[in-house]
Amino acid sequence: MKKMIIFDPAMCCSTGVCGPSVNPELLRVATTLNKLNNKGIIVDRYNLASSPQAFVDNSTINTLINSEGIDILPVTILDNEVVKIKEYPSNNEFCEMLELPLDTLKSTVKAKPGCGCKGGCCQ
């Protein structure tokens, strides 16, 4: 299985729901990682503010930050190779990088009888 690590910039929380406004991108990433986790696919995620030692211990991110600065964050590393900088992977990129079917992250909700959803599910 592929090993993915995401290194976040310093922030108060990784979900995007803290502070005066919701950050939809952080919320998307948190939801995506939760869905992956529920399927047994673990993606490690470290926040510079709350887990600075992870940045020190990982030679790849340590070297990158020392040469490029913290503006390079977020950084996604897959099997010890930097695969994305300055932004988070899209849901399709998560699936491609982790070699998962593209529909892995689609949400489906079972339809209630008579709701008119095609095929018994709302997407």
C-alpha cells in the first residue's frame, strides 16, 4: 500500500471549521481523509503548529522547508517523494496517487421511497 503524508501549514485546526469563517478546502480534505480512514486507508497529516517534530524528523519536508520556506506548505509526500506543493490534492488526485478507483470518495445516500432519485441513491 502507498504511504501518503500531508504536511500542513500552521493553523488552529485541520478541519477548516474553526475561526471566523469556514475554509471549504480544509473541510474537503478533512472529509476526504476521514472517508479514506473509514475504508482502512491511512494518510498521515501533520500541522506545523501542533506537530513541529514531524517536520524535523522527516528529512524530505525538512530539506524542502529549509530551501523553500514555509510558503511551500501544504506539501503532500507519497512514498517519500514530494508529489504536490502549495495546495492539497483533489479527490481525483487522492484516488490516482493511492491507486484507488475514482468512485472511492463519492458520497451516496440511500433514497427514501418516492423521492425520485435515479437507481435508489442520491449522489
